[in-house]
Amino acid sequence: MSPSKPESTKDKVYEFIVRHPGSYFREVLRSLGMGTGNLQYALEVLEREGRITAIRVGSYKHFYPSDVGEEKKNILGILSQESPREILLFLSRKPGACQTDVAREIKCSSPTARWYLVRLESLGLIWSRRRGAEIKYYANTSVPELASLLKAYRPAVWSRYADRMADLMRSFDESTSDD
């Protein structure tokens, strides 16, 4: 029996990205405890080989296995960021909320909420409809879909949100049973 070949840095990085799609550079760096240069090199090689892709969302570059679709990449990238994640969850359970409602929910100024809403809409994760002087916002994803993605790809976030997500799922089930 021959000794097993030690896992290469590139393989470790790839396996981490497969387990945690949408992770950004510093997150991978901290989790794997490797040097910046080693990680940069491994990511460049993996991208060149076509095994991973990178998407820039705001100031973060998120890494995904090549087989993850564009829509899922956008959602996973947003789910890794607290304020956009909160907005998406809020709009999933309160469709038709206005900018002021969103600002109040995530405890930020109205212009900051607007900035996030425009960004989420440009990614196709939400849509809006003008009603008189007010703009109403709606999520393009459901609470069950968000819960499933959080549980599968963001377990640390899922564990923090598990109770809250259970309440959201119950409210979603109740609202769909009323139809």
C-alpha cells in the first residue's frame, strides 16, 4: 500500500470553493490559513484551468465552481453580505415594501437602502413597480429557495438564521395556503 499523496494547495482551495461557493478572497484566506501569495496563485491557476469562476460584487470578488449557474452566483454572492441578505429576506416575506420600510428594517438611511435596492435590482434579484409617488419592491426568490441556499452553501449564516428562517417558512406556508 503506497502512502497517499498530500493534497496540494490548489486542491485545498478548490475543495473549499466547492463546499463554500461565493466565498471571497479574505474568507478563503482566513478559513484555510495560507499565505496571500499562495492563495492568489492557486486561484489564478484554478481560473485559468476553468475549474472556478470569479464574479465581482461591489468591492468583493466571489469564487464559484464553474458548474454554478449565473443566477445562483448572484444570489450566493448577496447571501454572503449582511445588508443585501437582510433586504432580500425582508422582501421575500414582505413583498411590496417601499424604500422607507427597507431602511427601517435594516436600520440604515433611506439613501443607503436605495443604493442596495438599485444594486439588487441590477442583479435581477428584485424588481420594482411604481405606485403613485412610491416605488414598491419585490423579491424574485422565495423564502424556501433562500433557506435552501443558505443551508447548503452558507451553513454558518444558516445556523445564525435557523430560527428566523423557520418563522419565515411558516409565514410563507400560511400565506400560500390562503390562496
